[in-house]
Amino acid sequence: MALKAPPALLGRFGGFAASLVFSTVVNLLAIPFVISTLGKDVWGELALAQATAALFGIIVAYGWGTVGAAMVASLPVGDRPQMYVDSLVSRGYLFMFAAPVMFVVVLAISRIDPAVAAVASVAYVLPFLGASWYFVGQAKPWKLLIFDVLPQGLGVIAGVVLTLFMPHAYVFVLSLLVFNALAVVLGAVGAVRSRSGHPVRINLALVPAMKRLRDQRHGVIAAGTGSLNSNFPLLAVNLVVQAALPQYAMADKLFRFAVAGFGPVLQVIQGWIPEAGAAASRHRIRTVARLAPAAGVLAGCLLALLTPWASSVFSGGAISIGLELSAPFGLILAAVMVAQVVGLACLIPLGKGAALAKSTAIGAAVNIPLMFVFGMMLGAPGVAWAVGLAEVVVATYQLLVVRKTLRNLIPKEPAPVVEAP
């Protein structure tokens, strides 16, 4: 069995990497087309709407997107489809609440056309109803690609092509809406269809759907405060220094592509740690927590150095980013990678969901006031430095919790028995 483990992990990584490559290539190539067709200002407004959707998406995903993969990996195979259906019902009610409220918020904070705002509010929130986390927890990368990533990517491709003939933002977001809805339907079908699963029961009653949310409180707190740390800065830039919105949005996009690039590694780790059993899992957690900071620093340095070049290439020369903005985004990436590995792959198997939630809450408490203070002093780079410092605080706290927890789990040597003479 030990000889089969590395090839199995490599195969799993390759499957998740296929989703990453497809999604990254599609979204990267879409940027210059959208900017050249609709203009950098409209692109910036759409990026702002997408960041807003990430905040409201936390309400819809309600923790399942954060801790769901580890929960699925820990469940018996036969119980997994029912767990997904229950989550889908609960998230469906949350979606019906979140999308209209997001529409009002987008109208208030942006200059986007009301029709575009309405469609974008639904289109950008829909993926949070999807099954990506479920397929990650199942260690089924090809299902993730076919049922979730592929239809969403086709929506971007169709949107780009259609806007070449009908250059309006409404056309682009309408394409996203159609294909994102298709991804939700296909994901649900792929999650429920299981030969080893018990027949699922669909209970649409509101009260049980809301009661299920109680068990997700740690996950949603962690996801919500983490999303505030990563998505609220774009809103802060829009308020403090609106002229820098396209530059910050581009740096943020490149940062997110880098985080997505790390996604297959994180997805493999999330399934790899709990499947070994309690004793071996602790050893794996210790190894992963030790290696994560070095990997984060390396990735952060690469992002800081490559962002100025990449911003010009992918915007067709319309947007230029200097080292003063790319450097803090490198710090953000380094800390976020550590926090994702330690928080999602280590703390959850250790039963420390509360510590995960607490760490992100601390980060938000540091981040939000500093964003406005640094933003008014240094502009867009100041906002980025505030985010970077907050993420370092989050990652450091999580590492300390893991270290303390593992130390307490080490069995103590029994006291020597002294025989009477």
C-alpha cells in the first residue's frame, strides 16, 4: 500500500491541477478581451461586483465551502450524498436572501447599470451553491472539473465571444448567469449520484434547513472574516482612492490566480491528512505545518516580482502596476497560503474549528481599521500592506495553535515504577 500512495496522490493532484489550468487560462485570457471591448473602467466595476459577491457568497456557502471538504472526507461514503443535499437546501434559502440584498449594495457602491447589477448579483453568487467543496472532500478531481469548473469556464468563454458582437456588460454577465446555473445543477446531480450511497431524502422545510446552520457556525465565521480580509479591501480602495480601482483590481486578480494555483496542493492535502487515521494524521499535520511557511515565502516573492510584468501583458498595456503595489500583494499571498494550509487542512482535523474562526476574526479586527488608515496615508499600496499584516497575524496565530495542540497530544511517558527493597 505504501508504494501506491505517491502515485495515487500524484494522480489526484493532476486531476485537481487540470481544473486549475483550465480555469486560470480561461479567466486570464478573458481579462484583455473584456478590457479592450468594454473598457478598463467597466472591467473595474465588474471586478468590484465580483468582490462584493465573494462577501455575500459567504452567507450562501455558510461554512460548507470552508470546512465542507474536511467534513466530507471524514464521513462514511454512504452518508455523503445526504449531507450534500441537506446543505444544498439550506444554502438555497440563504441564496434567495443574499442575491437581492447584494443587488442593492452593488447599486449603492458602484456606477454599474442597474440591469447589469441585477444579473451580476445572481451570476456571481451562484457558484457558492455549487458542489466544488464536496468533490474536493471526496477526492474526485475529475467530477470537480466536469460538473463544476468546466461549465463555469464555458460561461466566461461564451461571454467573451458574445461581447465581441454585442459589446455590453449585460451580455457578459448574462452568459455567466446561464452557465453558472448549469454548473449548480450538474454539480448537484454529480454529488447525489453515488452507487454506494443511501437513497437521499429532500426535506424543503425551512426550520430544519435553518437548524443545520448551527453546526456550521465556526466555518461561516472563519469564511466570513477571511472573506472580509480578502474582498473588503477592493471596496475600501473604491471609497478611499477610486482612481486606483483598476490597478488594485488587476493586482488582486493576479493574486487570486496565484492562490488558485496553489489550490490543487491544498485540495490534495485536505484529503490526505484525515484519511490516514488519527495517529498518522498528527504526523502529517506536523510535516505540513513545518513546510507551509517556506512555500508561502517563495510564492510571495515570485508574485511580487512577476505582477508588474503580468499586469501590463494581461491588460494589453492599459493597466500598469509597480513594485510598490506588487510587494504587499506578495506578502498577502505568502501569509494566505500558510493560513489556508494550517487553517483548513490542519486545524479542522485537529477539531480546532473554533480556533480557525477566532484567527480570522482577529485578522479582520486588525485589517479593517488599518485599511482606511494606511489607505489615506499611502493610497492603494497602503490598503494592500494592511491586508498583508492582517494575514500574517492570522497565519501566526494558527501556527501557534497547531503547535500547542500537537504538543498536548504527545502521550506522556509513564512514571517509572520503584520496587520496594
